[in-house]
Amino acid sequence: MKAVSIRLDNISKTFLHRVKGRVVAVNRVNLTVEPGELLTFLGPSGCGKTTTLRMVAGFENPDEGRIFIDETDVTHLMVNRRNLGFVFQNYALFPHLSIYENIAYGLRVKGIPGAAMEQAVGGVLKLVGLEGYEHQFPNQLSGGEQQRVALARAIVIEPQVLLFDEPLSNLDAKLRVHTRSEIRHLQKNLHITSIYVTHDQEEAMAISDRIVVMNKGEIIQVGTAEALYFHPNCEFVAKFIGKINAMSAEVLGTENDKATVQIFGKNFRLSGVPDGVVAGEKQKVFVRPELVKLSNQTGPGRLTAVVTERTFLGEKIEYALKIHGHDLNATAYDPLQRGTFAPGQEVAVEFVETGIQILK
Amino acid sequence: MPPPSSPHRNGWPLRGVFRDPALFLSVAVIWALLALFIVYPLSKILVMTFERGGHFSLANVVEILSAKNQLRAFWNSLLLGTLVGLSGTALGFLFAFTAVRSNLSKGWVRFLDASIILPLISPPFTTAIAMIFSFGPRGLLTYHLLGIKNFNVYGLHSTLFAETITYFPIAYLTLKAILAGIDPNVEDMAFSLGSSRWRVFRTVTLPLTVPGLANSFLLLFAASLADFATPLILAGNSFPVLPTEAYLQITGLFDLKSGSVLSFALLVPAFIVFVLQRYWVSRRYYVTITGKTGAQTQIKSVSPWARWLLLTACLAIATFVLYFYVLLFYASVVMAFGANYQLTLKHYRVVFTEGFKAIHDTLIIACFGMLAGGLYGVVVGYLVAKKDFISRQVLEVVSMINYSLPGTIVGIAYLVAFNDRPIMITGTALILIACYVFRYGATGIRTTVAILQQIDPTIEEASYSLGAGTGTTFRRITIPLVLPALFTGLGVVFIRSMTAISATIFIVSINWVLITVRILEKMTEMEIGVAAAFSIFVIVVVFIVIVAISLVLRLFRQPGAPDVSNILGG
């Protein structure tokens, strides 16, 4: 089956909240999901990601704008006509039906004959590793198993579109990592256009082709995990995807998209500087903790900081530092090779120059 | 110093009781009361039924039930109960589905809630009286409006109709809770798999409601089986049922033995219902699957036109119910309903002069019953839910017996048991109060148990960990949490004391007159204006009490605090 595209054209949705009054949940969102792509909506709770997903599903109707699946306008089509698979956060298994009947439900609706249905159900049960569970009931299954039933039930109808609403948030950490790679494999093999909602940035980075970062009902940035991590377009994205240090710098001079800045009294030459950065002004600059290098070689001409806290995490050590009265975080990998530092110790600090960014 | 306790040596079950003398004492007192007021009367009925010449024998049962009329009464009772169960559940489902599954505005839902209040709080025979006013020989609808001269209001059809109107609110409350508990995501899921609305209803919503439907059917079946007053007014000679037959045997022919056997015949189906409800239906409720419910969703169960259709049907029925009560009120303020429609207050004058003793007696009994019953409910509920002692489960089941049995059986059992030595309390207020306490106090027990079971044990542990002792924890944590249950218990006993008839009719005496009994007397004496005025009086009093209690309950805004509907449904 040919994969389809999904297009959101300027959709908006407003809710009436009991305390806050009129709340704009989704504000003029435009977006295209490419055929076969797995796209993730990522954002803090209340950012509108679930509402947007539910509008694609047809559980909610947008107040404005149009939704296209395979270039067909489905804005006013009821959910049961959209041919999609939905995986709920709480799985929403039918408690009165066996696992077999749960999965067969959509096939029965479509009027698939008995033999073909049995084959299809058996097939997906095998795919999700639940053979032999046909006659169990949802409440007899563990959370992870229920999750896989929900997935099997969604894909068995061969939907054009797969939608996931935080499907892993009720699982424990280990199972979450395992299941997300299963979902990823399944989605790639079946080549079904998918939208995935999560508030967990690691999950989003692991599973997606592209990530849509949302905040307050608006799309902030769309891109691959790498693009968002290395080239965030604003402070919000930089802080939401991974960790980042914000520091104050003085701009000494600019030239095209290059600039010379002074951070903690030391000069750095930055490239890829956005417009509007003017010489002689203060400017916030950002650097990821793993691009803050620590060493024993303190001395003149080097930046010096004091370790205030040290957190050992196995493959890495996270340090909290004080530098010129400011807080700074650094992450050091490979502790055996590079040696470690103790709280109270003075260390030399180096910034990887290409990693320092100025953001809007 | 007590010896160090070891879990392995706790083999002797009475040990806990002896270690805690207060517990031992309270359990002993409760058991003594239960034995006296529940077990003893019932055993008397069984003895009366199965004893002949000092031996066990089925002769009484065979003899009395082989009488043609009695056997017919038995089957009629089952038929009526089944039909009321079916029609009441259907009507209740219509209302409940409309209220919670069709996206009505809050105002409409509140209206539906309000429209079922009147049948719930009235004495169970007010509908029957209104039926006579509306469809009787000089009925407003049949005689005056439609001009039908010989419409027969007596028989199965009108008994069924009146009982359906009287009891469908119970089905509504039961089913509304079930329907509201269905996770909308489950329905959404079915939609996303391609189901139409009708298919979602048929394959998801309805199957998930089945346990509730079964429960509601059983509740209504039992209510109809126990209903004495409606058939007395409406069934007529052509349709005898067990409670009325037993009443005629006892008060008409002073035949206690026949009465016992007939009430035993009633006991068999009632017991089956009790067992089915307790051990079958309650296990079939579907547990909501783990995980927090997803985003709130718009319920899409019905299309707009279906919604208006449902609402119209509900409105029609609600209007009809309201019409009954307007009619009842109207009958209480005219000279002679059916003949002279001049407005008058003379019926109310009768109520407050000649009828004052009934009001006075009823209120005294209701007040004492309320205090004793409320306390009884909380104490037994606390013991059952929080304390571990031998015979705990048996005690819980026994405490529910009188509540679950048809009132006719309880009334006859009390009559048979307390009419003679060693305990002769027939004719006193005590027998009436005891009857109410051990019958309706059960609601207080259930509410207390429900509340206490919802309280996580860690809440009390948290209090201990903050340095509070057992006494302080009980006073500061347990009692405030249980108070709503106490008020619910008080309310139920009071209201039922005002409206009950099926058990009371057998144990009233000239010393203590009850309003409900006076209403029935007035109905048979054809003083229907006074009967109507008395009914309105009871409804007003009960309504005031309900409002007061719901205001008190509103003060306790803690999770798990019972809703006022607990009182009504109980």
C-alpha cells in the first residue's frame, strides 16, 4: 500500500476552561507529514500537541483550518471514515472482549470474512509477540502486554495513518526503551505515515524522523533530532532538547555572520550569528555541557572554575561549577581515561568554540 | 508486659478479640442485637412454615400453596416483578443514557435528575393513588377527558405501570453511575476502528452496561416483589399477589400460619435475587484498565437528531410523572375529587386535627429510629471495614438480611416473633423502631464500609508517623471521614420511617399510628382528599429533610463522601 501524506492547513482550536476562560489550545498550525514518515509532536504539557493529534484523528474538530490526508480534505469526516489506527495513552482496550476480539474488532467492522480475519489477527499477534494470548482478557495482561495489544489492534486494520498519544508513558523505564524501538521497527517495515505525541525528548529523538517542537499551541521548530540539538532556532528549543548553559557575553565586533565575543574575559570567534547582533552590546550565548572541557592545567590565560557538585552517572560525570560567580554545567565522558575532579577543586575550563551559539 | 507477638503464633483466632476488650464487647452487643432482631424473627417464620405437630414437615407449604388463589398469587408476584424489572430498567436506561451519553447541557442533566426526585422520595403508593385519580372510575383522563365510562383501572396493567413509574428512578441512578464510568476513550477507539455510532453502542457501550442492567433488573424485581401498597390499591381481586394475600390472611383471617407460609414463598425468589446480586453481578463489573484517563473528549455516542429524540422521550415521561404529582396536589385541595372541584383546605384541616396523632407518632418514631439507626450503621460499618475479628463476614451478611428481604417478610416475622413471650413488644413503639433500625440502618453500614475502604491505610499510618496516637488518629482522621456516612445513615432511616409501609402494616397498633397506614385507610374509606393531603405532607417533610442533609453533605467535600443520591437510591 502506498504511504500517504498528512497536511494541516492553518488549524486552530479554542477551549473553554473552567478557571482560565477561553484557552487557545492550537493556534494556526501549518504542517506537512511526508509519506511514510514518523513525525513527533514534542512539548510541555498543555502545549497543544495532543489536541492537534486528536484533530488529525477526528476526535476533535478544528475551529478553523483544514486537514488533508492523502490530499483529501477530511476536516469534517467522522473519525470512523478516516481509516486510521490510534494508540491511546491508557490503551483503551475493550474490557469486555478477549484479546482476540479486541484485535478483530476493526476487521469485523470492515466485514472481513472469518478465515482472513483469523489469519490477520494471528499475524499481528505474532508481530507483537503475543501468540497464545488470544483468549486472555485485558485485565489479565501486564501494562506492556496491554500496550502491544493496543498497537496490534491499531495496525491490523492496515490503516493509512498511525497516531500515537503518549503510548509509552504508563510503562517503566526499561520497557519504554524496548517498546519504542519495537514501534520504530514496525513503523518502518509497514511504511505507514505516523504521528507520535510525547513530552519525553529522549523518546522523541530516538523514535522520530522529524520532531515538531510545540509550545503554547504553536509550532516552534521542525527538524530532525540532530538539527534541533545542534541548531535550535531559539532558547526554548535549546533548553527543551537536551541541556544547555546560558552565559552573558559582550559583543566586540561583527562581520557578516561572524562575531567576536568576550565571555568571562576571554575572546571567542563565533560563526552562524543571526542578524541583529550589534557590537558593543551584551548578548546571551549558549553552550552544551559536553562542550565545556575541564582539565587540571590551570594557569595564566586560562579560565578557572571551582567544582561545587559532582554527579557520577556511570558513562559520564556531571559537574556543577562556579565561574566568575556564575553557575556552569559540564559533562565529562569516559571518566577513567580523563580523570575526575572533586568538589572544591579548581579546574581549567575550555569552551569548544564552534559549539557556542547566539539564539534569538 | 505482653509477650512479644509473633505472626506465626497467631493461630488462635479469638486471641485478637480477647486482647481488645472494647472490640470484644461491641461485637458481642452487635451480635446479640442481630440475633434478637434479625435471626430470631426469621427463624420463627421458618418454624411456623415447616413445623407441624412438633416435627419438620412440608405439609403446611403444600397445603397452603395448593390453594388455587395462593398459587396464583405466587406466580403473579413473579410475573409482576419480572415485568417491572424489565420495563423499569428500560426506562431507567433511557434516562441514564440520555443524561450522560448524549452531550446534554448541564441544565438538561439537572432537569432529568430533578424529574426523578419525586417518585424517589414519596411513599411508594403515591403513584398508585394518582393512577386512581387519573384513570379511576371518575378519573380525570379516562372519565372527564376521554369520556370512557367503564375503564378498568384495576389489574396487572396499572399495577405494572404504577410500579414502573415508582421504581425506575432506582434503575436510573444505578445505570447513570455505570454509564458515566465508561472511559470515553474506549468508545473513541471503536470509532477510530471504523465503527458507526450504532455499532459502537451495540458492541461497546451496551455490553459494558450489561452488569448494571442486570443489577438494576434485580433491584427492581426485588422492589416490586416487596411492594405491598401499590397492588393493594391497584391490583384488585383479579390479580392477587403474595404480599396482599399474606396481609389478607393475617389481618382478615388472623391466620398467622398461612401468612408465614406465604411470606416464605416470597422469601425464596428474594433470596435468589440477594445471592445473584451479591455473588454474581458484583463480580461482573468491568474494572477500568490501568493508567490515567486520556484527554477529555466530546462524547460522540449519538447523532444530533437521536439526541433530540431521546430528550423528547424523557421529557414526555417526566411530564407524565409531574402530572401525577400535580393531580395528587389538586386532589388534596378540592372538596371531592371527581365530583366537586371547589377549592378547599378542609382535607389539610383533617390532617392536622384528627390526623395529628399519626403525625406526632410517626415523627417520634422516625426521630428515635434515625438516631439509633445512624449510630448502628456507623458502628457496624466501622467494625466490618476496619476491625479483624472472627465471624466478621457472617456479621456483615446477617446485618444486610432485613434490608434485602421484602418488607412483608420482615413485618410478618416481627409480628410472629414478638407477639408472644419471651419478648412481647407488639403494640409498642420499640417494635417499629427496631424494624426500621435493622432494616434501613443497613444503608449506613454500606456507606460507612464504602468510605472506610476508600481510605488508604497509609492515611492513618501517616497520622501515626506524625506522632499521633491511636486515640488522636481516630478522633482527628477516622471520625471526620466517617461523618458523611453517619449523616447518610440518619437521613435514610428518617425518610424510610416516614414512607415505609410494607413491613409496618403488620406491626402497627392503635397505640402507635403511622401516617402511611392512615393514608391506606383513607384510601379504602374513599376519603381520597385526606389521603392526598397526607401524602403531600409526607412528601414535603421528606423533601425538607433531603435538602437539609444534602446541605450538610456538601460541607464534607472530601473525595469519597457520599452523594445525596445514596440516600435516595438506598
